[in-house]
Amino acid sequence: MTTQVKKVVPVIFRMDNNERQILVFRHQLAGIQIVKGTVELNEHLETAALRELFEESGIENAVIQKFMGIHYPQQVGPHWYVYLCQVNEVLRDQWRHYCADDGGLVFEFFWHPLKSLPTDEWHPLFQDLLKFIQSDGGVNSAK
């Protein structure tokens, strides 16, 4: 019996000047993205989301606030389980984090206005993910 691969997406929002923003990063090879990763064998989805958040961003003091839903990417592959996370530390406006994935990459984190459309720099799969988060299945259920 084969187990189906699952992906998790830990989402972080903040308010800045009465504007809700979402944490994103610039991947040096694949454009602007939101943290996402693969669930390991026998790992709980919530545990995987927090682990991926730490591995890709360096954020340690986070907890799952709520499940936002399942995103079905346009490409064939695993479903993405989206979780709203609450961070118990002050995050900077932008920072760089070394991630060991793919032989080691530096990700540049920053905040994107949640109501703004993604630019062409966004990876297409993450443009669709942002639309999901902005939709009733995402941000509206996260209030």
C-alpha cells in the first residue's frame, strides 16, 4: 500500500497601518512563494506545518491557530493543507534565511498586502494559492 504525499502551507498574517499582510518570500530560483513543504511519513499535518515554517523561515515561536482548508493546485500532485499560524515573536519587515533545501538556498522574506494581486514575479502555483487564501475558503474563514 502506498501512502499519498501531502503538502502543508503555514500562513502568517500581520496588520500594518490597518492593512492585512501575508508573509511571503523570494526564492532565488523560483520566484515569490509562500512557505510550503512535504509531510514526512507518520507526521501529523500540524506538526509538519510548524516544522516547515521553521525550516524555511527560521520562525520558531508559532502555533497553529486554525485549519484554513485544502488547496487543490492546478498541477497534478498532492493537495496542500493550509494552516493559519500565530507567531509569538515580533517579526521584522524583511529578513533573509538560509534553507538547507535543494543544496542550500537563501530565502528573502517580506510582507505582501493580502488584498493585492500577485506580480509576475510570483511563481504561478503560488499565485493560485494566494487566490485561495484570499477567497472564502481561506482568509474569510480565518477571521
